[in-house]
Amino acid sequence: MKKHLIAAAITAASFTLIGCAEEPKQPAGQQQLQAIDVAQVLVKPVQNWRTYTTRLESPEEVALMPRISGVIEQIAFNEGDKVKQGDLLFKLDDRPFAAVVASLQAQVVSAQAALDQAKNEAQRAVRLTERKAISTEQAESRTSTLRQREAELAALQAQLKAAQLDLEFTAVRSPIDGVISRANITRGNNVLAGQSILTSIVSNKAMYAYFDVDERTWNSSFSDVTAESEQQVVMQKLGQNDFAYQGHINFIDNQINPATGTLRVRAVFNEADQQLRAGSFARIKLAANAVTEQVIIPERAIGTDLKNRFVLTVGEDNVLQYKLVEIGERYGKLRAITNGLQAGDIIAVNGPARVGPGMPIAPNTVNIDSDGVAFTLTSSDNANLMAKQ
């Protein structure tokens, strides 16, 4: 009995071993790999852009104050309107000033008559002196009286001119072209000469943007820029996506500020639509003159790992590798890489969205599209393209 059991066990074990030996194995080469778009990096000559923040300033801004004291009789403008130089804005009560002018005009007439009389007497004194009819002292007295009358008339004429100016100044007119603010003091109120601010006017034909460039950046990137060269800049207003406004540098300060180590620079923007307002916050982009070759890749190919930026490159056996990079300027949907990549490197175009370092992939080679992207400021067309990037 025992012999039969032992034989059955040996037979079953034999069949089990045969089954295990005949079980097929999965070849390693048949492992399913994920298809990933890859591309060789571009190398392009580029110009770096520097970005600065600023507040717009008007080239001409007036806090309008009266030249004389008086009572406001009329406000002759609509608040917020555009005004021209010479437009009437405020009218003060001119009756007291007109009365002073009339009084001085009468005094001038009287002084003129006195002067004419003094001239006649001086001329008679000359004739009488020749005939020895009057003394020399009397003749000199009449000549002295003539000089006094001339001085009195000249003083009255000067007072009359001043009074006429005061009368003219009762009409407060715009000294510049621009946009006027609201009236700070309304009709019926008394204003003081040179103290009361009636309103403000700002010129709107152009706008200035002052910004400070650190000394190191200026010396390395803009040392050959002068006001005469009219270096081009572009500007973006708060809330806008594009740098839609083009201007140029028209002033560079004559010294570095030793307290901050910066150089004050001014750009001017001439805007036909007059959409720029003084006091607006804006961002200025200034192109460096130096042209350098840099690696260019799509923005989406860059991943973020805490404080680091990285790119996945394709290594041996199509295995993805982790590469730390330093990024430069953005050009449309592309980004310059200043360190970490070199010509000939192949990267995962879509970044680490579905893959990671050490993963084998099935590469699908594509090209990085750089059509319509301006990398250098070599023409006005390129300037327009770069302003939108």
C-alpha cells in the first residue's frame, strides 16, 4: 500500500515540475513604454530685457493759483475737460481793480498837465536867463521842478501799468494745454494771491516715466546708451497683458546716486490717443544692446521643484534625466536658459506633467516652433513683436 502511495506522489510531482518548466516568460523588450514628445533645444541670438516699475509724470503740471486776491465771480470750465493755453478758467470780481485803474488814469492826466506847465516855465527861464531877467538860482529851480514832474508822471504811469495788470489778472487763464481737474474753490469765495490753489492742470500730449537702473546693470548692458540715441523702451499699464506703448529714453542723469547705487533714467511716451494719465503705475521694459546666443526651450518644458527650476532631458536608452536650469528672458511662449542646458540636448517638450526622472520613454521627435518670435530688437517690427511677448 505504501509503495502505491509513494509512486502516486512521485508522479504528481513530476507533472508539476513539467508544467512549471513549460510556463512561458514575458520578454523584457516587450514592456509597454509611454510615448513622449521630445525636441532638440534651439540656440538663438537674443537680447535681454530689463523690467522696471515706475509712475507716469506729466512734462507740464500746474497748480493754478491767482496772481491777485479777490472774490471768485465765475467758473468758466467744465471739470475734467481738455483746455488750451489762454482759455478763461476763473473770473474774479474786477470792480475794485477797475476803480484803481480809473483813479490812476486821472492822476496820470493831471501829472501830464503839471509836466507840460513845468516844461513851459523851464523854457521861459532859459530865455530870461539869456537876457539877465532872472537869476541863475530861479532858472535852476524851474529846471528842478521839471525833473520832479517827469518823475511823478513816470511813477504814476508805472502804478497804472501795475493796476492794469491786476485788472487783467482778474481773468485767470490756462497757462498750458492739458486736462483740467475739478475746481477746488467755488464761486463766491475769496482767494489769496499766490496761496489759494484753484485747480490743477496736467499736460496730456506726452508722459514721462522715471526709473532707476542699478550701476552694475547699466555698466554691463547700457553703457553706450545716450539720450541722443533714443534707446527704445516699451511700457505696460497696470491691468494690461501687453506692453502696448512704445517710447524712448530722452534723459539720463549726470551722476550715480551714491546712496542707492542707481542711475536715474527717463523715458518719454507720445500717445496720440491720450490714454496715459499722470500718476499711473506702469512697467518699463528696456532692451540691452548686447546680443548673445542662448538656449531656447518652450516655457511648458520647465518644471518647478521647491525653489529650483528643472528640465527633463533624454539620456541613454531613452531614460529621462533631471537637469537643474537657470532661466532667462521670456520670448512669447519660449524661454531662454542661461545655465544647465547646451546645444544638442534633447528635452521632454511638455515637461514633467506625466513623466519623471529615471523613467524610460518612447520618444516622439517634434520641432520647437519659433516662427513669429522676435529674439532681438533689430527692427520696428521686432519691437512690436517683443512688446507683445
